[in-house]
Amino acid sequence: MSAATAPEPSSTNATSSNGQQAANLELNPTAAEVYDNCFPPNTPLAASTTSFLLGSLFSIGLWFFVANSHIIPALFKGSWASVAFNQPLVQLPFFIGAWAFFHWAEFAVTAGWNREKCSSHSFLLDNGKEYHIAHTFALVEFLVTWYFFPTSHQWAFITPIGVLMVIAGQVLRSAAMIHASTNFSHVVAHQHRQGHRLVTGGVYSWSRHPSYVGFFYWGIGTQLALQNKISFIGYSIVLWRFFYRRIIYEERALVRFFGDDYKTYRERVPTRIPFIR
């Protein structure tokens, strides 16, 4: 795994590109608006098909998770003792469903609150081989340890903690994207775009980089949910290094854009990622 295990994380309160990596998703795209090397292709058909497939994966994962964990009967009975989180057919479907929902939500939130930057790139599926290798390694680790050491994924409370971290991380990241609206971008800006403002309210008053914090805890939460020991350590180290470097790089640009306003904001509000002030 490498730093690219994190998706091209969106910038925080003040990131926006002075040009778009992919053209806007148009109802009648011209040849110039569709890129051969863009996955999925930047067309309405590709976007709708991708959304359908991701939604189907999420629905299947959610169904297996709910059916096999018995969480619904437990809610009605008010007894959590009967919930079976530590089963492979609960843990694996949750991971797959969380992965599918994350990528769908990246596109959906961009389409709803940041229309000018919406394209098929907004799914963040084309994130480089390292990103896909990381998730593939996590799946392989889970399946191999499940087959050879079937009791290795049955630690009490670990999977529920991971599930809560994934949900919280997803909510925080999506809330950050919604609150920043058009000031949000999946790439770091190098020039100050007209109309681009520093967002310091809402979730940005709690964290300078809430979208990064959301993905950081989402990522390590998925490995807690799977109870993957190796991947949990790997994800934690790689994600931390990635965001440490990314924040340093990004905040240099933010200081250029907003000067003392950003310096004051940076002093007042932490990142909320451990050991990254």
C-alpha cells in the first residue's frame, strides 16, 4: 500500500481547482467533453450505470449485514445480546456495502451541492492502482484468515466499533462536502479562483480538514469491522502519512490564498487527525 490508498481526497474549506480534471457531466456531451482515459466514461449513461451498480452492491451488502446480524429483531426487543456482529457474512458484506456507498456518495454529494465540478471522476473510482491494491489486500487477508483461522475474526466489540467509525466517518466527510459546497474540490487548488472563500463555520469550526478526518476514520474503521490485523496497521500508517503530507502541501496554498485569515484559523482549529496539529 502507498499514500494513494486514500482517495484523491477532497480539499478542505478552501480547496478548489483553477481548472477541472474532467469536463462537467452534460446531457449532450461533445467529443471534447468525453475522455478515453476517464473511468467511468464521462457520459450520463456511464454515470447512471455506475450509480446502479454501486447501489446494487450497497443493497446486497446491507441485506446480508441486517439479515445475518439479527440487528432488527434486537432493536424491537431492546436486547443487543442477540446481535451477531462477529460473523464473516456480516463483516464482509458490511465492508463491500460501505465501499459502494462511499463512492456513490462522492458523486451524489458533488452532483447535489457542487454541480459545476460534477463529472464521472467524482465517483473517485479511478484512484490509481495503489488504492485498489489496498482494498484487494484487505479482502484477501480477510478471506485467508477466515479460511485458515476461523476464530480470528470473533473478537467482541471490535466489529461494532468499526461499524460506528465507518458511519461516523462517512457522515463527517459528506457533511464537509455539503457545507463547503462550491468551495470544495477533489483536487488541491494552485490558484485562487474568483468567488472562492474560506469556510470556517459548521464542521469546519471543529476540524480544519473534516473531509480528510472523515476518510481517515472511515478507512481504519473498515478494517476494524473486518477485524483485519495487518490491514488495520497498514491503513493507519499509510493514511496518516498521506494526510500529513497532504495537509502540509495544501495549507501552503491556503496561506497564499487567504494570508493571515487562514493562519489565525489554523491556530484556532485543529485537524482532529492524531498527531497532526
